[in-house]
Amino acid sequence: MSDLLETAAGLVGPGTGILAADESIATMSRRLERAGVDATPASRRDYRALLLTTPGLGRWISGIILCDETLGQSLADGTPFAVAARERGIQPGIKVDTGVSQLPFTDGVSVTEGLDGLRGRLERYRAQGATFAKWRAVFNAPICATPGGASTKDGNRRGIRANAHGLARYAALCQEAGLVPIVEPEVIMDGDHHIAVCERATAAVLAQVFAELDVMGVDPRAIVLKPNMVVPGSFSETPAAPAEVARRTLQTLRAHVPPAVPGIAFLSGGQRNEPACANLRAINELAAEEAAPWHLTFSFGRALVDDALVTWQGDPGATAVAQAALAANCARAAAAHRYTPEPAPAVRP
Ligand code: 13P
């Protein structure tokens, strides 16, 4: 277990965060094509290689999440991605869920799949050099915010139960295999809802997730939680300033996340880099005032990489400028992770 504790602590250490570069083949291909790049295994590799070989990346990035395809690929010089990451002081991680399907007897509520055969896959990923893993479950804010709790038989509430169970079984398998699980319950920003709706939904989801993690025997000291920030829907007419996002986010986390969890690495959820970093900075400032028990950092995808992709557009001549855009976004996010919690008191034998 001590290796897992060290890995988890390393992922959320001061002034660094996690780069999510683990889009599925389908999602990555869509994003490449939107940027005018033919989507092939080679272009997906070249794009991820551009990200990873950004000069100085290890100053801001503690871990990079890859997908199955990239973990099996190598840079142009033949160095496997996992080795290249380690050479830069960055831990290689792997997304292990296999996407979502629809829960029966619900109106389009999704459940994340991927438990079948997971034990064997985790062994392979560890042999390929991964030290941590990621599983993302997706929740709709207005649906999950409906009063009644996950215990009701309302079809929409089944999504919370099923996804929390999946996250917990995944996390237990990871710890058994010697990998730190990133537990990612994401209340998505889609919609025009008020921030209070996201807050209620996030609370309901986190309550169920930590109850299931406990049932499955997952050690909270050896996970990283990757939640959404508490924010309004992307089409909400009532924006929220960073101070409000920070207050509602920390209040929700305090109510549901055990202090033993070493760190919380927020996803960006479609926020652009500057607002995501402003919110992260405000969360860290409030955490310092309130002496919150966790490191509070980032595990952004789009908020870090979008600018690099539109700058690159598959042109090798644009690589350096695209890498500079990624570096600037990573530096801004890392600077927002400023708060260091007091170390937990030593446990007496
Ligand atoms: P975004 O930061 O783009 O939301 O991506 C994070 C992630 O890992 C989604 O699973």
C-alpha cells in the first residue's frame, strides 16, 4: 500500500496537476478532424507526442492520462509513451472505462461500462508502465438534483446508484492491482441550470460514491478524486463569480469527501483555461482560509490542450508554437494550485 500512497501523493503535490490526454479514439478523431487533421493512429500519436514533449512539461504536470491506443504507441524515436513520460518526471496513467451505455428503464440515463475483464487489463497496463488509472462516470445535473436521494426507485436516480457502484468496483480492482484509481464522477455542465442545481447534484453523487467506495473496501488514502467544480450550466443566465464557485465547491466537498483522501484534481468540464484557472485559484485561496484537508489541483483536458490543437492543425512547422500554448495553459493552472494542507498527524502504533 505504501507505493500507492506515494503515487497518489505525487500526483497531487504542490504546484502541479494532471494532464488528461485520454480521449477515446472516436472523440480524439472528431477533435482532430474539427481542427483540419486527418484522424489516423499516426496523427493521434503525433498529437499526443507533441503534448508530452512540450519543453518543461514536468514542471507543471505530475501525471498524464493516456488511452489504451497511446499507451501502446511510441514517440518518433521509438521511446514508448510511458517511458517518455517517466523520463520527464511525469507519471503515466491510463483511462480504463470503455464508455457509456443506457441504463434500462430510464429515459436516456447513462452508466459507464468496462468492468468485464478489467482485472486482466489492469495487469497489462501495469506491465506497460502505468502507475494510475481513470474511470469517468457522467451525471446530468437537473436529474440528479431532484430531491429524494439515490435510495428512491425513480429511474433517473438509478444512474447515481449504478455509476457509484461501478466507480467503486473499478477503484477496488485498481488498488488490488497496484494502481492508484482516479475516481471521476462528473456532473456535466450541459444545460441552463442555476449553480444551486449543480451543487445539489454534486452532493447527491459524491455521497453515493463515497458510500460505495467504503462498501467495496477502497482505501481513501490511495485514490485521487476528480470531480467537477460546482458551477452553473453552460447556458445558465446566472453566471457565478470564482468566489461563489469556491464557496459552493468547498462546502460540498467538505460534506462528502473524507479528509483521508490526499487530493482532489478538478476536471475542466468544458470551461476555457482562464475561467477554470480563476476558479481553481479561488478554491485554493478559500481552502487556505478554511484549512481544508486536501490538495486541490487540476486534471484538465480541454482547458489545457484546446489552444495547442487549434494552433498545430497537423503542421509540423507549428509544433513549437502549439507547445508554447500548452505550456502557458499548464503554467497558469499550476500557479492556481497554491494551497498545501497540513500533513495529517502521525498515527500512533
Ligand atoms: P475536461 O477537462 O476537458 O473536462 O476533461 C477532463 C477529463 O478527463 C474528462 O474525462
